[in-house]
Amino acid sequence: MAIVYSNTTDGFQSGALTATWDAVHDHVGFGSPSRSSTTSVWAVRYARPTGRATGYYLARAFFDFDTSGITSTVSSATFKVKSYGNVTCTPLVILKSGHDPSSTTDDWFSTWITDQGITLSGWGPGDVTAYSVSTAVASVNNFTEFTLNGDALSDLVSLSSFKIAVLHEADLSDTAPTSGGLNTGFYFADYVGGGSDPNIDYTLGAAGYGNDVAGVTSISKINGIATANIEKVNGV
């Protein structure tokens, strides 16, 4: 087993309170992403406020990992994030993200889907890449463990920056809340204290391609694909 920890550029962003569900679901984001928070009780939110406030809220959390050192096939991996303060927004799902972690002004709330060839208007589960199934959130101060699927395992090898978005499952399915408010908090990488950093715990599989390719005996990737995932080169 090996562990890679989330960069301190992790964080969250919300959509503005809007009168309609479609408007908040497809919102560009409210303000700048929160990238320096150590903890937040609003990391992921799915809500239809009651009382004086009317409309809909959403918040999504974002994490990025330096995976440039992973060059062999990953046989299994688990994303782990520690709950903070509140855990009523559950279950959650992990999705592939295209947000820019280096930017403090980029609207992560919307740009996480930009590299997936879709637009904000009317996106749904068939338009994005899921990295996990819906998973119940663990109790406060415990880690929720998301088992990463085959798409995630492949991207851990082929991508040098592995980025994810964390959403409520109903946000993914484009289903509006009918009442109340749900929110779940997280510890982020900026938190000072042992044992709370978001991380990916992974296990390597086969070491790599076992034969010479063009006279070279040790190749970890071909065109960005882990060689352990390649059975043939040019049909051979």
C-alpha cells in the first residue's frame, strides 16, 4: 500500500442562492473558491432553505493530488476524507474534475466539467466521469472511504495531476431537494494536525510491460498509458 496526500490547493465553492434548481445546478459559482480553509462545515451542501430564505443552495468540494510518481498499474485505491462539524449531506459521490487548483478566482463550481466536453446547461450523470459509487458519509471526525473505480485507477497512472469533485448524489442526478438543508464538513490539507489530511491509499499491480519495445527494456508508459495496461503494441 502507498499513500498520496491532497495538495493544499484543495477547497470548496458554492453556487449562489437561486430561485430555481436548474439555475443553481448549472451556476458558474458564487465568489472565489475557498482554497485556504483548514476545515469547513459547508464543504458539500444540498439544500432548499426554509423560513425567510427561499430558493436553492449547492456546494461542491475539490481535491487535487500529485500523481506524477505513479507509473505502474494501480490495482486498487481508496479516497479518504475526514468529516468535520456536520454530516447531514449524504451520500456523496466522487467525480473526475477539470478545475484549475492554481487559481483562486477560477469558478471551480462550473469549470470542473470543462475538460469533459460538456456545457453547464442541463448536464447530468451521463455527461461526466464518475470515480466512485454513492457512499454514505462517516460520522464526525472519522474518515469516509470512497472506493475508486477502474476509470480512476487508470487516471491515477496516466495523469500527473489527479483532480476530483465531491458532490451529493442528487446533485449528480440533477434532482432538486424538496425541503430542508443538508451539509457535510471536511478537514482540508491546510489543517495543522496529524492524521486529518485527505488522501488516496492505493496498491500497485503489475510492475509494467515485460518485453522490449523498440529495443528499450524498461518502459512505464506508452502515450500516457501505463504499459501494464497494454497487451499489444501495433498488433504484436
